[in-house]
Amino acid sequence: MTTTAAPSVDPRVIGLAHYAGRAVLEHVLDRHGATFQQQITLRLIVTAEAPVERAALAGQVTASLKIPEAEVLAVVDGLVERGLAAAEGTAVRATDAGRELYATTTAETAPVSARIYAGIPAEDLAVAGRVLTLITERADAELAALKAARP
């Protein structure tokens, strides 16, 4: 009998895991007419204790998703247009409809996530978390250096 060794973590393995999980989330979001970028942005608005300044929100989403600030601001405008967020001067806050959409999509993805992670030992998840955090930090530093070198 032959056994195949698990692959080492590399960009392809990380990417495949990311896109597999993202596809699950996007399948749920599609049923609600929402996008991945909207969900990430809405989460930050819904979980904030107070209205979030647009500039700070754009900075957080840009840092997370590595998309241009203008794209994030368009997503915020779309959330306001859909009534999922409300503008308050230079800030935005979640509306009841936004909180409801976030709660619904989170509840729909929770059991799927539980099945995906089921049976993986806590120690393995902790190691994976530490490794992926380190990789993210290093990749962010490399991206900043690349951007600084090419104005």
C-alpha cells in the first residue's frame, strides 16, 4: 500500500484553501445578492461599537483584501444604497437590514465551517494559525517594499 504525504504549505496550497472556503461563502452570499467584498466590509461595520469613519473603514478593508481604496469606497456606497449601512457625515453605521443580512449569512455558513474544520486537532489549528499569520506579515512587508520601490 502506498500513502501520499501531505503537501508542505506553499502559496498554491494556501491559495487553494482560501478559494475553496471563499467559494462556500460566495455561494451563500449569492443567494442574498451580496458579494465577498460587501460581506467583509459589512462585518467591520456591524461589529463596530460606533459608526465607522469611511477613511478608517477603507483602510481596514484595503489592508485585508489588497484592493484599491476607491473600490472599497464604492462597496461602502453600495451598502448605503442597499440600505445595509447608513451614512452619518463622514462615517457609516449598520442598519437593521445590514445587521440582519450579516447575521443570516453568518448563521448559514457556520454549520458548513464546522464541518470543514471538524476533526482537525486544536494543536494543528493553532500551528496553522501561527504559520499563516507569519506568512501574512511577511507578505504584507514584501508588498510594502515592492510598492515603495515602484512609486
